[in-house]
Amino acid sequence: MHILHVASELAPLAKVGGLADVVLGLTRALNKEGHKGEVILPKYSSLDTSQITDLHIEFRELWTYHDGRWHPNTVWAGKVEGILVYFIEAHNDTHFFDRERLYGYEDDTARFLYFSRAVLEFLLKSGLTPDVLHLHDWQTAAIAPLYKDLYCDLGLTHPKILFTIHNIEYQGWTHIEELGKAGLHGPSYLKPQRLQDNHHSTTINLMKGGIIYSDHTTTVSPNYAKEIKTPEGGRGLNTTLSEYDYKFTGVLNGLDWDYWNPETDPYLYTPFSWKKAAPKSKTPSFDKKQINKKILRERLMLEDEQSPIVSCVSRLVPQKGIELIKYALFRTLEKGGQFILLGSSPIESIQEEFHGLKQRFAQNRHVHFELNYNEELAHLIYGGSDMLIVPSIFEPCGLTQLIALRYGTLPIVRSTGGLADTVFDVDYSPLPMEERNGFVFEHPDCQGVDSALLRALHYWFKKPETWEALTLRSMQMDHSWGPSCAAYIQLYENITKKSR
Ligand code: ADP
């Protein structure tokens, strides 16, 4: 099968969060299974093109409609981490993709509506015939109605559409005028059975369009699939998801097993694995994790001592439990641990707050804050820490806990969304001992954090052998794309078999 992923992010080239990892990981897994997985992205001017090989022009003059006029675009193609990626370069005078960041602009919905329409125009003009268009999040959701209501009539009828919700918090709210600029008759979509927002009657909701008009919708973990069908978790789309439940599934995200591999990770100071060192052997072994810990401390100017490192690698947004991250920092220090935070926030007040904390701890050699995006340091942190805290208020799947597990760093998480599907408490999980792999708390408050963090620290200080056994076991758990890729292939097959 030929699957074209239409997305706004792709690791490591254009990454804000887990969406980028998922698009890369799933596409590579599909290719390994003998399918043809490809990706199409906007050609953001911020892309580091040195990470693309064989970059060439694929389609020189692609004219696409926006706001009453046709605009020229160039479609590029090249390889990223071994996969074929198309890039649409827009030459319109609003410079939609010629910006410093990927998102966070007033005209974000206009930018991605433009991209959505350009993707369909590219398929129509180039003759590319994927079997499935796999759309990701609100940014590309409008492709579903544009395809069914506009492009099918123009003769583009082959691909089926699968839509994945990575985070229901961001739904792509806009107005009928904006939809009109993409070429759809705005007022006819302001209806409950179409794109009208379930709470605001004059608002267009692009994610809702993705759910209704796609052949199948998925989200990124089975538990989140349940949560977003409830009024508390659904952010207004719970009724739509319940109505279309017959074509809605939760599929757990996997990890790109080659990219996130401590045995080969080029960003680590030295590779390591769960295996015990054979005498004089140079192969990666578990003891080398300690070398990475030492180097991490040196790099961040932390005191070198017998203490655990608790880390957090996160976008700093309310969803991630900002207050709980701060609380965990204070509690870790009180109990004799060290704390590393790698995170950045699109919200100025939060970024400032953390800058304030960073200054406050500037002289403290048990704390390090890195308030930016740093792929390399993230790998070193996963490799050199003992614990990773993920105190999310909600978490669709979460990848950091999965990466941590593979790098021998035990996760401390709140039981929500995909965190509850992947981390099982060492003391309290009903699962057999060999499936338990971390520390879990229920309530998003200080007592909740204490109930897991203090137990983890206690294990580290008082039961080092149990800690090591737990770590080694967790490193061997399989969170690769294998089973989830198979689940996606099954879904692709089901929808491609269906007649229109
Ligand atoms: P979300 O998609 O909500 O941000 P996920 O846990 O699904 O959360 O994915 C986060 C991804 O982004 C992981 O690959 C993580 O390592 C990475 N990440 C988050 N913040 C940073 C940062 N400041 N620097 C480098 N990588 C980061």
C-alpha cells in the first residue's frame, strides 16, 4: 500500500513535540513492513535543509487557490532519515511558511488551510495516487472535507482518508470566511452535522471536519480514546466522537526503535544497553549508563556525588502540570536528589516564570534548567538520568516516558491518557511483577506527586539492587512501532476495501 502522511511536523527536521516523532516512526515502520510510506510537509523557511538528502524540485509550478486568487508554489522532494518527503513551498505574499516558528501566529488556520488545499492540488496535478492519505491533527484535517466535497468532483477519487487526533486541546477554530478562502462555501458548513463547533455556533471547527469526513479516525492511545469521549476529556468533541464511534479507534503510539536506541544513539557520550558487561568487552553495556550520567553532570555543571538525577523533558504548557513540575523540583532537592529541566514554552508568562526559577537556582549545583529546545541534550538527559517525571494533567500518549524506559530511566507519571497505558506502578499495579516499570500517581496535586516521587527516591537510596533489576527489565520492554504499525496497516486495509 502507498500511504502519504500529511502533517505539519516531522522529526528531526520540523519538530515541536511528539507529533513529529510519530510521523517519522510510523512512516519508517510502514516502509520496513514493505509498504510505501511517504510524508508531505510545508516547506518552512526554518527547515534545516542539511538534514535532507537529494533535495530536488519535483513539481515546478503548482498553482493553488486561496482567497479569490491562484498562487504559485514549488513542490520539492528529498529524503529525511531514509523516507521520501515532499515539501510545498508557498510563494504567496503573506509568507505563510516564512516564519521563525512552526505555529503560534494569528493566521495559523489560514496557513494550514492553504497547505491543505495545496496538497490536494498537488495530487490532482502530479498524478500521484496514494491509497491512503493519513492526516494528522487539526492542521491537515480540512483535507477531508476539501477532498470529499471539492476534489472528488474534480476527479481525485482514489485515496481513502485516515485522520489521527494527537491532541484534542487544539482543534483549529476558525470562521466561515476563512473556509471560504480555501474554496469551500463557508455558510453551508456551519451546521451541526458538518463543521459547526459544538459549543460556539458561529465557529468552524476543522478537527470536527476531520472526524466526520474521514473514513476512519484514530487517536494515540486506547485510554485517551476513552477519555475524549467524555465531557471532561472531549473539549466539546465528545459528542461527535461518540456519534462516530463505529469508525474511531485508539492505537498506542510506538517509538522509532532505531532513532531512540541507547546502543547506537550518536548523541550519547557512550552507547549503553541493558546487558551486563562481559570482561574487557567494548560492546555497549549497562555500566556505561553511569558514564553518561557523569558526563551529563559535567556538561550541566552539577555536583558529582552519590545521588539520583530526576529529569523532566517537556513543552511547558498547562497540560504538562507546570505547578507539579515545580513542586517535584523542590521535593527532589529536599530529599537529596538533583533536578534537570529541559523545556520551553510558547506562553510568555510561563517562560518568564521558569527563567525566574532558573535565576533563583543559578548558584545551586543540584539544579539545572535549560529553557530552550535541544534535541542533543534531550538524548543525553534520557541517557544519564535515573528518573523522569511526567506529571501531566492530561496526556494523549506521551513519548518521553517511553524513551526514558528504553534508556534505563524510570518514569514517574500521573495516571492519565497514554501514561496509564504504558507505565505500571512497581508497588500497586495489578499486573504481574515483570510488567511493572515505574511509579504512578492518581491526583494532579502535591500529595499525588509525593506518593510516587518519594517512593521512587526511597527505592533508589535504600534498595539499589531492586532499582537496578527494575531498570534492566524496563529497558527490555518493547515499545517499538511493531504492533501499532500492524494495527494501522489493518485499518488502512479495512478502509481501502470499502467502496466509496
Ligand atoms: P508533546 O507532543 O505533548 O509535546 P510527547 O511526550 O508526545 O509530548 O513528545 C515530546 C517529544 O518532544 C519527545 O520526543 C521529547 O523528547 C521532545 N521534547 C520536548 N521538549 C523538548 C525540548 N525542550 N528539547 C528537546 N526535545 C524536547
